[in-house]
Amino acid sequence: MDAFYASIEIRDDPRLRGLPVIVGGLTGRGVVCAASYEARKFGVRSAMPTFKARTLCPDAIFVAPNMDKYSDVSGHIHEIFYEFTSQIEPIALDEAFLDITGSLSLFHSPLELAQELKRRVLAETELVISVGVGPNKLVAKIACTSGKPNGLVVVPPEAAAPLLEKLPIRRLWGIGQVTEKALIELGIATIGDLRHCSPERLRPVLGGRTNEVIELSWGRDSREVESDREAKSIGEESTFEQDTHDLKRVSPIITAHSEAVAHRLRQLGLEAQTVTLKVKLAKARGHTLDRNSPNDRAPHYPLLTRSKTLITPAQDGSTLRAVALELWNHLNLIEPVRLVGVSVSNLQAKESVQLDLFAETRKPDRLGAALDAIQERFGAGAIRRAVGPAEKLTPSLQRKRGERTRS
């Protein structure tokens, strides 16, 4: 989807059409969730800090994000996708991979299918979608990005390698900031440069992924569209408007996150055996390069994580909260923090839990089930613990497993 959040706000308020619109970034520590193409002309982009976006585009109109609305629209769009194929791998609220191999018999060509997909989404949502068609996920992703906005790019197998030739190496999956810098120091700046290097030269940088990355550089990607991926972890986090290490401020946030994670576990029919507390310190230590804007340097805030594995898996918020608070107390921090998050891992289906013969029998989580039923009927904000909601200065762009849309 093109400038997804911003496009929805413009659709719902036509007065914004043609203006530089920025979704998010309403607070000093906020970041840009989405920017219209009018705002992008000034250099504004997603994940950019608010202060920089305001400097680049002082006349921009800032709109508070409405994640429930965006999730509903995303759900509607995915319903349209299922009319074309059942092989769908959601990547985010605004992005997905579709394997259309089995659907081509219904259309004359991949191009015709893509054209009809664009038409259906526009007709039902009044939103524009960009589509990239390729022989694999890597090529389709790059084709889609190169065609934005409102693009439609079809790349046949024989055109994959030429398409990648002159692109920067960071466009390959798995090439992060550190790896990119190391490769550039070897004189490897483009995908074409990389594909002509010997494995021996690349292995000190790429290690065990050397052969895989070389294959990707030629436009060969063996990964399939995973329509039934299992969640490996579930988490929630938020940034404080003002730094703190006061438990009276941290505890409500941990409670809200624990309850949200527990709700998603129950929706998925899962229990978790490991609880992790994530804390980002408020005092920066050095700077990091901005991958999307190499000339910019962003402050680096140290990240601390602490985990505990439970004897018995859990899916209730009170248990997760107790463990997370215990982990916070063990940190014994004397300096403020800017972010706190709670996540769970080592997930397993609730039905598969092996009961301990000598353990106390656990009472069913009737409270959790009641909360789920109320939220399912009246919406996510209908009921919660009295601590109040955790403020989201940076709403997640991901489609979270266990969260249901109302559409």
C-alpha cells in the first residue's frame, strides 16, 4: 500500500488532499509513522524523529495515528487478497507476499492478475496499491518498491539479474548497516559488484551466509511464501514522553503490556514459558549511522534485556506482570530509561502442555477469558486494568499475531 496510514487519513478527510500530511510525530519523542508523497518531497520518511520532520517540512499537517482503523482497512485488503490466492504471507499492515502460481490459470498472465488486484483494492477501499511481480520474494519486493507510487512492475525470470545489477548492496535481505560498511570497505558497493566476488573474499564478512547472499545477488531466492508462519515471540513496548526510573510510572506500563501480550496469547491458543523485559536507557552512548540517510547520525541508546523461564507455561496477564516486575527490580537501575517492553517466547499450544503430577492444579483463567469476550464484542479499549493504556509514541507498523480486526 502506498503511504498507507497517510492515504487512509486523506481518503477520510478530502481537505488533506494535495497537502503534506504526516501521521504520528505529535510528541517530542514521537516518530513519523507515515508521510504522504507531498511530505516526502521535503525528505520526510517513516521512522524519522518528529523534530527533524518538522524542520524539513514546517508546513506539514500532523495527524494522530489511529491503529484500530488502519488494522481494519488492512484486514479488508487481505480479504481481497484471498479472492486471488490462499497463499498469503503478511509482512506488515501495509505489505504482504502473495504466491499466485496456482491462480494463473484463471487469468491470461501475471500482469492481468496484478491489474485486476489493483482495480479491486481501489474499488473497495479507495486506496492505491503498488504491485511487484517476480519469480521469487526478493525480486517481487524490489519490483514493487521500484514502481511506487501506484506502480505495477512485472519482472520475468530472465530479467531478475539485470534488475539487481546496479542496486546498492543494502537492498539485499540480510545486509545490515555493519555488513554494508564492511563490504563497501572491500570495494563492494552494488549487487553487481558482490555477485562477481569469490566466496573466499566474501566469507570473512558474510560467514555462513556467503553462498546464500551470492545466490540472492543473481536474483535467485528459494524462500517460499509462508502462509502459516508460527509466532516465535509476542511483545509490546512503548517509549516514555519523559525519562524515568520511578517504579510508580514503570509499573502501570509493564501491567498494560503484560495484559496485551496475554490477550494475544489467548487469541492464538498459546502459552509462553519465557518472559523477557526490555529496557532502553535514556543516556545516549555514541551515535549510529542512519541506514536510510547515510549522512545522518542518530544517538545510540543502550538496550538491556532480562529473561526468566517459567516452570509452568502461562497465558494470564497477572503472571506475566509479576515476572516482568521481578526482572525490573533485579535490574536495580539508578539511571532513567526511555523505553520499556514486555515479550514472551518459547511458545506452545495450550492443549499440548504436560501436567505435572505433583504441581498444584491451576485454576482456569476466567478473568482473561471474560476480558477477551468483552473486547471481542465492544473493542480493544472497552475494558482494561485501572492503570490506563500504555502510551504508544511509536505505533507498531507490524501486523501483530493474535490481534483481530473488526472488519
